[in-house]
Amino acid sequence: MNIGYQYILLIIAGLAGMVWGLPAAHRLKNPFDIAAAIAVLGGVIVFALGVLLTFIPNFF
């Protein structure tokens, strides 16, 4: 089974965005908390894409 290691990097990057963004969205002041919340949303999307492509490589 050939697992694409670039997809695992997507999973790690998505987790990093979520782990940083969730506490930062509550800790930062008003204009910056929006950027942290967008980072969480991007992390969720990148994480889901990485998991999807890891287990179903020819999905797209």
C-alpha cells in the first residue's frame, strides 16, 4: 500500500492550525481573533482533505 506522505503533512498542518487557533481565538483581542477563527476553519478543511486523500488516494 502506497501512502502519500504529502497527505500526512496535510493532516499535521491541519492539526497545527486547529491547535493554535482554538485557544488564540479566545485569547486575542477583537480584530485578531477573527484571523485565529479563520485559521481554525482552514485547519479543519486541510485536516479533512488530508484524511480523505490518505485513505482514498484517487478521490479527485
